Amino acid sequence: MNITKELLSQFQRAFDADPANHAVKNAISKVGLNQSAIDNNLMRRHSFVFSNETKKGEITNQQSSGRCWMFAALNTARVDTMKKLNVKTFEFSQNYTLFWDKLEKANYFLENIIETADLPLNSRLVQHLLFDPIQDGGQWDMFTGLLEKYGAVPKSVMPETYHSSNTRELNQLLTAKLREFAARLRQSQAAGKSAEELTAQKEENLAFVYSLLTKTLGEVPDTFSYAYRDNQDNFHRLTDITPQEFFDTYVDWDLEERISLINAPTEDKPFGKAYTVKYLGTVKEGKPINYVNAPIEALKEAAIASIKDGEPVWFGCDVGKMLDRKAGIMDDQAYDYEAVLGEGVNLSKAERLDYGESLLTHAMVFVGVDLDADGNPIKWKVENSWGDKGGDKGIYSMSDKWFDEYNYQVAVKRKYIDEQWLKALDEPVTELEPWDPMGSLARVQ
């Protein structure tokens, strides 16, 4: 059936029959859909007071970049550094990790292009690889590979540049060059070049990428010195320390002990199983993505146990859903679309994943939780990396129901996870296709 004049007239008569529609239309035209639908009781439900909190540093700002996953991971790690250095706050260089992420992603992409050179150019896999090879985003396991290989440095050792805070132009140029390199590698393979010749060609490509990154992000240090004053105003200076030594000494994480739990309640992903994603990673020789799918209650229990122990929690979510960014509130009842439009969006979490309506888009840090008298979570305290203009000077509040609906991943120490979910790590890992929604990357700015 086509859209006819008669059908349009029918729609218009139905619209005109309800006088409220015109009042709503006028309101939306002035202030927009969300402000017209916002729940005025939102602030009453979010006092920004929480029963259990961890330590945290000063609020950070990823600026116009998609480095949220880096900021969240480093903001989680810095709490241990603050304790070891005996300082009130501390910030790692996100530019340093960005440099290595870009270089490693370029290598990962080009290696994948060589591995798939026999496939048709229009195959779904090759087109997937070419779609977005060097964007800013990532997942927890991708970042642990960078930490293991390159360590970390204080922000003053490799401070921000224009392009670390504004990555669009850099990404556009890198994407164009990587697609060019991919074309030449596939052409060389078709011409019968040997594996050694393809590797040499790839290394020439990486030399360009390294030079470009050095020009835009700065030179990465092999060793550095770092001076600071502790909480008692005592002066300290660390000299000739490598980034790996700094991370090992002043973060001192056993990355093997930090486990990712995901919540993907879709039929194709049974709970209690471990999953990875094909062709997803940063460090090519690093360990592949590996996480355990579990009920949302398991993610909450692990996060609460960690927070109670003073350990902040890295997490990944779909931040754009039911978010009042200015107020810094994530609440599943933030906007009453049904009252304004006649009906809301009625998809379950599983349906949102299956039908492309939701996926992991942003990473932040849980630094607190508000528990009721029975120990059940009411709301969650969230450290974001969007500066201090939104929320309570950069701190956001998340309702527990929002956690249910839009949170997808937490990374915590093994000891905070129930043994029934850890068993999955000893069983065969299920490989997900590269375009699976759980292969999405946190990169919202």
C-alpha cells in the first residue's frame, strides 16, 4: 500500500482530533523534544549523595576526541598511583597512550589486510575492515594490551597537543592513508609478492604513520623524570624511569586479575560463556578480547564489591540513552515520551541489541554507589571525562534501572566476581563476528 492523499488526510484528522497535540507541537518547536518530555522529578531522584564511595582524582576532559575508554582506564588506575605517591590527585598522559594506540591500530589493520588479501574486495569482512580502521574508540581488553607493552606516564611528561584533543582531522588523514596502503598491499599480493615483501611494504607504511603521529602528537619518551610534592608538601623527583617501570611501580596492577563481564541478554549469547570478537584489537600480538557474559545482577554485585573495597570500576555503556547531559543524570525515566508523543520506545535490552538500537558507546568509572538499608543499589556515582561543566562538577548520577537497561560491561578484579561466572574462562571461547554489537567501541565525546 502506498501513501495516498486519503491516508494523509486520515492522519491529519486524527492529529487534529486531540487538542493536546497542538500544545505539544508548540512546546517542542520552542525547546525541543527532550526538554518538552523531561521528567521534572528527575533532580529529586538524584541528590548526588552516595552511601559508598571510592577515592578519585580531579575531573578530566577528553575534549573533542573519542578517548573515553583511555580516560576511564587511566582514571581507574590513578587511584592506586595517588596512594603510592601520597598525593591528592594525579593524571596520566592520555596523549601518550593515544600515540601507541594509533600506531598499533595501524599495524593491526594492515596485518588484517594482508591476511584477507585473498578475499574479494567486496566481501563483508574486507569492507568491514576498511570502514573505520583508525578511529579513537576501544574496549577494556584493548587498553590492557597497550599498558602491558608501553606502560604509562604522567600527563606532564607528554602533555596534550592540538590533535590529541581534536582528533578528527588526524583520523581523516590516517584513514585515507591506511585505505591507500590497503589498496597497494592487496595489489602487491595479487601481483605475486612474497610474504617477506608484503611485510617490508607494510613497515614502510608504518614509518609514515609513526612520522605523522610524532608531528601531531609529539615524541614519546623512552625514559623520563618526574617531580612532585606529596600531601605533606615534601618534594620528590623520579629520574630516568621508563614508562613500563612507572606503571609497574606506581600502579602495580596484575592485568591478568582484571576480568571483563558483559551483559548481552540475546539468544545467541548464553550466560556463563566466554566470548571474543574476530579482527578486534589494538596490539596485534596481544591477548585477544575475552569477556564473560553474565546476568546484569552479576555485574552489579561485582561492581558493588569493588567499590566497597575502595576500588573504582571501569564500565562501558550506551551513554546517549535517557541522558540529561547538563544535569549529569542517566535515568531510564528521564524523558516521558509517552506523555508527549502518545507512546515511547518499547524495545527490550535484547531487542535493542538485535535490532541495532543500542550498543556500547562510552566508557566511564564507577566511583560510588548509593545502597538502601537492604544493600540494594538505588543509584550509582559516575566519574565522567567530559570536563566539569555537566552534573556535579563532572560527576554524574545513574539510576539503578538505567544500569539494567544501558550498561554493557564492567572490568573488575577476579576476586569480586562469583565463581560460577569465572568458570567460563577455563572453557572454549566463542568467536563473535566482527560486526557483532558486542564488538562496538567506546568513543563518544
